[in-house]
Amino acid sequence: MDCFKVQPATGDNGGDARQRGHEAEESRVTLWQRNPLPKNAENMYYFSELALTLNAEEAGTAPTDSRLRPDQRLMEEGKWDEANAEKQRLEEKQRLSRRKREAESMKGMAKEDGTPCDPYKALWFEPKEDPVTKELTHIYRGGYWESKEKQDWSLCPNIF
């Protein structure tokens, strides 16, 4: 991406365009230039090195961190068939987990007012109504940073 110095126009209708173009060319400054794409970029959505590093694993995160998804890692390596098979395995595992929670919820576990319990409860967030939009949103309830500091992830389910 280049930028050029703005040149004042002189003469009728801006003067001699060739002269203005020459002066502008001399003032060219390259502001930004893209880096070459990584090897096998065509197999990885043509992601740049930066895009690939945005999803880099970080030491000490919860085992439920989405950056740890094995199907995602395989996709980033360009291993499409393995990534698709792993994605199918993960989705089936999620479906089984949801069915199990729903079945446990139906075993008579209900709130005092008779309404059924929510079959899923997030670890670090709680559902709240946004006072402005009146939409359901999730608010951080605490605990993540304490668990990270202690490296105690015993509350985290095995989702992968």
C-alpha cells in the first residue's frame, strides 16, 4: 500500500496531468507490504503467517480452550481428510454429552416452581438479561483467572 503527497493543481483544469503524475510518483512512500504466503497456503485457506499465529496455542490455558481443538489443528496443517474425520468425532461426542445432560435433567430434577432445570451450566459465565436490549447474554462470573493462576482445571469437562 502506497501513499503520495497531495500536489496543488495549477493551470486550467489542474494543469498538466503528466507533470502532476511525475511529482506524485517522486513522493511515493510504501506504508505496508504483505509478506509472502506460507508454504502450502492453497491448502490452508490462503491464511497469512499472521492469521495462522492468531490461533496459536498458549501455555497454561484451560483444556477447554478452543485453540486446542484437534480438528482445527489438523485443518491448519492442511490435513483436510483427518480434520473432517476429527470434526465428526467431536460433534458426535458433543451430541452424546448433551443427550446425557438432558436425560439427567429429566430425572425429576426441577426447580422449586416446577420448571425444568437448565441441562447446561457454563463454568465461567452466567446468563443474564441485558438491561438495555432485554436480550439474554452471558456475564463473567469469575473463577477462570484463579484457576489459571493455580493451573487447576479440575472443573473443566473433557470436551475434546
